[in-house]
Amino acid sequence: MYSDIVSIRVKIVLVVLPILLVAIVLAGMSSYFVAARAVTRVATEFLDFKASELEKYAESQWNLLVENGVADRPDMVAAAKAGVESFAVSILRSPTELILGVGTDGALTFRTSAAEFSPEETARAAEFHTRGVRGFFTLSVNGTDRVASGFPFGPFGWYVLVTEDRAAFYGDVETITRTTLGILAASLLIAAILLLLFVRYLTGPLTVVAGAMRRIIDSGDMSERVPVEYKDEIGQLSHTFNIMLEELAKAYENIKRYALSAKIAEIRERKTKNVFQLYVPKHVLDEVLGNPEQALVGDNRVLPILFSDIRGFTTISESMRPDDLVNSLNRYFDVMVDIIDARGGFVDKYIGDAIMAVFGAPVRHEDDALRAVQAGLEMVEALEVFNAEQVERGKPPFNTGIGINYGVVTVGNIGCDKKMNYTVIGDSVNLASRLEGQTKTYHQPILISESAWMKVRDTLPCRQIDKIAVKGKTIGVRVFTARKELSPEESRAWPLHEKGFELYYGRRFEEAARTFREVTSLLGSDDYASTFMAERCEAYAKSPPPSNWDGTEVLHEK
């Protein structure tokens, strides 16, 4: 049966009523703060009034001197000053009040009681004098905080300060504040006690309902019901909760079926994704799955492209059994791809034994060009370790060339609805491939384009190799090699090498040849970069190029 009980609305009134009473009490307490502000205002105005009266008296004394024509007599001026000082003493009303006169240098010219300035206080007083500050402010006198009202008085060269000890000035205010805080604390305590009593009264029946609900939730037994014992809103809440339990029991069965289906779909999706990650880079796959409507949209970007190829791979493949060849090639790809992935790039495709890698797509970075060149240098280092293992296994070592270009490409999913490939295309891709091919010509493990060099020259040591127009092009680009760090000999030789190119482009071929020979003497006769440039300069010294020559060597082979 329902128990006769007061309506929950009445209970709410009983809870809110004490809060309202406390609010009224707090409103009354706010009047104390108003009173405190009023006391402060009166005290401030009284301090300003004293300063004003003292200023008027000083002006009257000066005017008497002027009217009687004795303003230029020191004795009369001194008497007038003494009169002002005497008046200052007469307007004091408490032992803590202090009136000071300050000269232009901040030194005290008169005082109504013992007082001294520290050097810092003297400097601040001089600043007040210079600025002619008026009104109410705070200052320190002999290390004691004081409030003051000041005014400049030019005829005597004074800056006058009417001051009061800060603790005495705000004494009444602090008393009012302490009293108010005490009343406020008492009011809060009373309100808290009343609130606890009425909340306990209010939540008694709710505790019964909540306990029943908690048991149902913990046990998951949808057959249990909340007891309906009251005729108020709590009873309606209990009845509604029981209806909800019935609907939840039905929904729970559906949810279990849907959850099972979703889990099965998730497992299938994960398996499918793991399979496709063998063919498509993970970050590309994540982008396509996360934003499928944009998957086919192409985009023009400026980014680096890296080509790496094994030199003489046909000869190597003829000397190895097919299974050994595949095993070595897979080990080689594992090493190189790990380096590319670690630097934020992805392998666009394998072209036989060659690798084409892209940096800056689909996720771009500010230092993509540097990442690409660093990856190339690390691939060169890793190849030495790989070749040492090859020799231990009795297999032939791999020699590679790496070309890197930084330029505009079109990036996106390219193909048809039956077969798509996330890749990059454009003339910049072709140049990267051509640079890789020229590593063999110039006997360099890595060649980078001028655009890539401009992005990394402040971070990595670089050396110009030539200015070339690759096959199919007429416009030349400078090409460079790079290192992580230089040996002592290279540190001396590489700047000379750059100087040699300056002479070379200036058509001073004999001087350039001598400079390049000097580089060769530092690095050894196997330094192909300086050797072939010295030979070219010597040839041009005997047979100069045409007048429109800009240093570009046109290549006719890839």
C-alpha cells in the first residue's frame, strides 16, 4: 500500500526555504562591506581635505610675502615656511599621522615628527616631486607602509605629503571585515546544518528506490522490480523505472545480437586490413578507410621522391639460384623499407629491384625533404652492413644508387574502378629517376637535385657534382651529393670544391682546374667528382665552350 506522505514539492520547499533565509542573512552582511567602503572613502576624503587645507595655507603665506614685497628675503621666506610647518602640526589628529616636505632631490625639508627615508624611499620621493603627483596613493617611510595624499608647492620647492600609518588608516575597515566574515561563517554553518537535515528527510524514500535500482543493475536481473510505496513523484519514478526495465529486457536481447554481428564484422575488417597492408601503406589505407569520399581526389603537392636501384642486378641474378636471389632481395627490401618508414615515407612501388618512395603524402611534414635525404644516407650506411652479411653467406654484394628530387607532383589514387594505385606522377618523379641513373655515371652513392639541396643545405653537408640536363630536357639543374658528416680531409676539400665551381662558371677554367686538382690531392685520386671536373676544365681551357654556355652538361643517356 502507498504510505500517506507529504508531496515531494513540499519537501523541496522545505529544502529551499533555509537557503533563502541564509541568502537574506548574507544580503544583510553585504551592508557591512558597504559600510567598510564608506569608512574608507570618508578617511580618504579627510586625508585629501587636510592636504588641500595645508596647500591653501601655504599659498596664503606665500601670497603675503608677495603682497608685502618681501618674497625675495630669505628670512621672511624662512618665517613663512615655519608658519606652514606649524600649521601642519596643528592639523594632525592622531599620533600616527605624519606630514612631510620633500625637496627636488627627495630629501626631507621638514617633518612633523621623527622620520627618515631610506635611499630607495628618497629616490621614490624625488620621483613624486618631479612628476608632481596629486591624490591618494601608498608609499613607504623608514620601512613602514603609509597611505598619503600629496601636492607640489613650487614657491618653496616642496612636495608635501600628508600621510597616515596604513594599519591605522584601515583599522576600522579590517574590524568590519573580521566581523562580517564571522557572521558569514556562522550563516554558512547554519545553512549547512539545515540543508543536511532536510536533504536527509527528502532522500530517505529515494534511497530505498535507488538501492533497488542498484541491485538490478549489479545483478543484471531484469525480472526484479522496484517497490512502489509512495503516492508522490517518487512513486511515479519507481513505476516508470519498472516499465523501462521491461523495455530494456527486450532491447538487451537485440543488443546482444547486434554486438555479436558487429564483433564478427570487426574481425573480418581487421583481417582484410591486415592483408591489404601488405600491398598498401598503412597510413594510406587508414586515410582511405577514414575518408572514403575523398579517396579518388587528386592533389598537387610539393614533396620529395626517392629512387633506389641495385646496379648490375641482371649480372647478380645470373650468378645466383632463384631462391637465393629472392631471399637476398627480400632481406634487402626489409632493411631499406624499414628506414623509409622510420623517416615518415612510404614505398610507392617496387620496379623490379628498384624502390620508389614518397615523403609528405598523404601526411606532410615541414621537413619532408630533409627526411628523404636522411633516409637516403641511412640506406647507404645500412647497405654496408647488408653487404657484409651477404659476403658471410657467400653471396655477391649489392651496389646501389639513390636519386632524390623535391618538386611538384600529382598525388592520389590513379587507375580505374577495377584496379587503383595510390601514387605520384609528374615531371619531378622522372627527374628523381634520372638522378638515380646518373649515380653510376658520377660514381656517387646518392645524388639530390638543387631543389632538395636548398631544403637540406643548412642541416647536412653537401657538395655540388655537376649541372646537367637529363635526357629529354634542355634546362640544366645543379645536382649535389650529401653526407651525414665530413672527415677532416673532406672538411678542407669540399669548400675548395665549391670554389672550383665558382671559377668554372666564371669561365676561368685554368684556375678551376688547379683548384679541382687541389681537391683531388686532399681526397685522393679515387675522388671522381674532383678528377672529372679537373679534366673537363682542362679541356675547356684548350677549347672554350660557346659564349652562351651556362655550365650545363646535356646528357644523352638515362
